[in-house]
Amino acid sequence: MHLLDMTAAELAEALAAKTVSAVELTRACLERIAAVEPKVHAFITVCAEEAFKQAADIDRRRLRGEPLPPLAGIPVAVKDNICTAGIRTSCASRMLQDFVPPYDATVVMRLKQAGAVVVGKTNMDEFAMGSTTEYSFFGPTRNPWRHEYVPGGSSGGSAAALAARAVPLALGSDTGGSVRLPAAFCGVMGLKPTYGRVSRYGLVAFASSLEQIGPMARSVRDLALLYDAIGGWDDYDQTTLPAEFIPTLPGLNKEIKGLRVGVPAEYFGPGLESAVREKVRSRLKVLQDLGLIVEEISLPTTEYAVAAYYVIAMAEASSNLARYDGVRYGHRAAGRDILAMFTRTRQEGFGPEVKRRIMIGTYVLSAGYYDEYYRKAQEVRTLIRRELEAAFTRCDLLLTPTAPVLPWMMGEKQRDPLTMYLADCCTVPANLAGLPGLSLPCGFVDGLPVGMQLLGPALSEPLLLRVAYHYEQAAASCHATPPEGGGAGGI
Ligand code: GLN
């Protein structure tokens, strides 16, 4: 098997057995990146020098016989809104085009402690606002399966890098679906953890009450490996949960028979493409064969989730992005006085989608509209959370599509932001309720990947990963093999 087709777990074994060195593996990754980048453009920054240094250090330690941590020598790609000391972190924005953080995000620090080798920073929608990775100041990422299609977003670079076999592991961030949607569109896996399970220290803020950093990979084992490496309490992020972090990897094999899976009718209603419905529904049989009990349920507040999400996310964005004023961070434009400098800086530094959101966010928070929009959205958020919590008293987990549609053509929805926002209808409820969500591949339609989503109650990551693991064994053929003529072969 080619080195880069291997999972992180398999690579860890090969590295431990010294059949390959960390430096050789890093070189293979960088060569692969160089080969696919002209077509896919998954990376904003490739950090070859730092990666080789880290890899050489791991190799030296291995030769000395030191006991090494679980990800020692494994290459990983990091979304470009997660701070990396000494390596540019641009958020795909002109505003932060030259921003080099003086510190590592907690997740990056933990990755390094686990021995992982950061090979590059991945492309994304500017400040993580979008569903296609087209809103990047550095140009769009393309779907490795079919290049004329979007890879999903906003962590499209991380998902495409995985699908293109450029890295075995990647980090994304998920405010309203940005880990899960691109995972689905690129035929890989992604987990949005329970709010507070993974530190946000060093994640550039978009909508702080909604977002989490999440692991992305091509196998459930790898997803668990990465999640276990980054999760848990962090002194630097007081929103992290004090509940003990129980590693998920050792429990993947545990029994799942008898678990109850709810299938909410509203996620399979109008607006869902029939090919997606068929694919996801057909997987119910796999779960039943594994001994799970499937139950149809109803979650009537689901239809309000997108509206509530966009009001809250934009309100928080307008506040979080106020710091980009030409003084404290990033880009500064010339101006005859402070106000002119401030205005021009923001005019030049932000792209159109970010400006749209700052304007709408400011509007919904303004006196007179606050009650009508922001407060109402918060009330809806509470209803959605309560409804989901009630559902989890009856079911252990829920199964839904990850997106209601197949990946669309590049450029297709750019002029109509509303239809793009609607593609988030299956993913935003988990963010509003702070619950974990996992996207898994469930086959292809016309050479384009389809994803399904498992949702669970707070802190149910071990359970979601376990069910995903059993599903993966039972349905390997739905995600491992590229379809006839599938694009990944062509990259
Ligand atoms: N697509 C959603 C948005 O544009 C989600 C983005 C995200 O999760 N960062 O807001």
C-alpha cells in the first residue's frame, strides 16, 4: 500500500517498526502536496522547514530508544484560523495576510506534545464564514473528487487535503457545520465536539458561543486518536468543561447492540435532495444489522435553526471582528486621520461575505432591533436545545444527513447567500445546542461523496465514535473505494 493511503494508526505502526522514518513520511507528504496543490489548492501555507525539523527530532528520539507519544512523526494539517507560533495564521483574510502569531493554540501545543508534525495551514472561507471555501482571499479550494465542485466549507482545505491523500489527519473548526459539511462533501470524517470539550484558546474567534475545533480524518480510529490528543480542560479557556476527559480510542470496540437511534422526520423533509435521502436511509439497514433499534421521531423546531443560527453567529461576529481596526492586528490602510484609517482598513481588509455579516450582525444588535431579532433568536436557541435534550431521553443518538444537498458546482451559489446558508440546516442545531456531531461518508452519487451525521447528547463522543467504528467495519465499501472514474484518482 502506498504510504499516503495509510491511516494515521497504520503509519504510527510503520514508524514504530522503523519501516519508514518521520522525515521520509514528511517528505512524501510534501511531495504529494506539491503534486496536488495546482489543482486542489488546499493549503495557504506549507511549512516544510519546520515540519522537517520536527520530524528529524522525532527520528532522533526514536533512534535513542525514547518512549514516544501516540502521534510521533504523524503529519497533520491545521486550519488557518488556529494559531501556530512563528507560522502565518491568516484566516484566509487580507486583514491577517501577514499575521504571525507569537504563540501556539492549545490544540497545536497538544499536537506537538503528542509528537505530530504540522506540515501546513489549510485554506478556508475568510474568518470561517461560508460553506464552500470560495470566500478565501487566497482563492478557492476545489473538491478533489471532481474539481468543478466545491469541497464544502469553511474547513474545505482540511477536508480536501485528507481526500487528496496529502495528510492522514487535519484540524478544522465548526461554528455551524464547518468541520462536518466539508467532511461530507469530500468523503472524509469530521467530529464537532461538545461545546467546551476542546479548548478554543488560539482559535481566531468568529462566533464564540457556537464554535469548537474538531478532528478530521479518513478512519474512525484516526478521528479518535486525534480527538484524544486535543481534548480536555484547559486553564487558558474557561469555557472548557471540567468533566474528566475519557480517551475514546480504547472503547471503540465495545458493544453497541440495543442502542436506540432516532431518525428525525424534519431532517428528511422537503428541501432534501432525493439522492441524499436514499443514500442516508439505505444506511439505516446497516445500523439495524448491527443491532441498533431505529425509531422515527419528530423535532419540530428544526426548521427555525438556520434563522436563529445566522442571527446569533452574525451578532457575535460583528462583536468579535471589531478588534481588526488597523491598530491592534493585521492590515492597516493609510488615512488622513484615525477615522479615515480605521474605515479604509476595514474596507480593504475584509471580503464581501465578512462585511455582509458584520453589517447584519450590527443591525440585529442595535437598539430597537435587539428584541426583535437577537433576543428572539436566543429564545429559539433555547427551544431547540430543550427539544434535542428531550429527544435524548428517548434515543441514544440521532441519524441525519450531514447536508441536504450534494456538493454543488463552484460559483453556483455565490450570488445567492441565502441558498448557501440553507445548506447548513442539518448541522447548525448541534452548535446551537452545544452537542457533539459526527459526519461519516455514506457513499457516492455521480462521483460526489454523500455524508451522514450522528448526533448525541453532551459528552457522548465516546458513544458516537464507537457507533461510527462499528458502522465503518460493516460498511467499509461505502467510503474506502473511489467510485468508477472518481476524481481522487485524477488529482
Ligand atoms: N456555513 C456556516 C457559516 O457560514 C458555518 C461556518 C462555520 O462552521 N465556521 O456560518
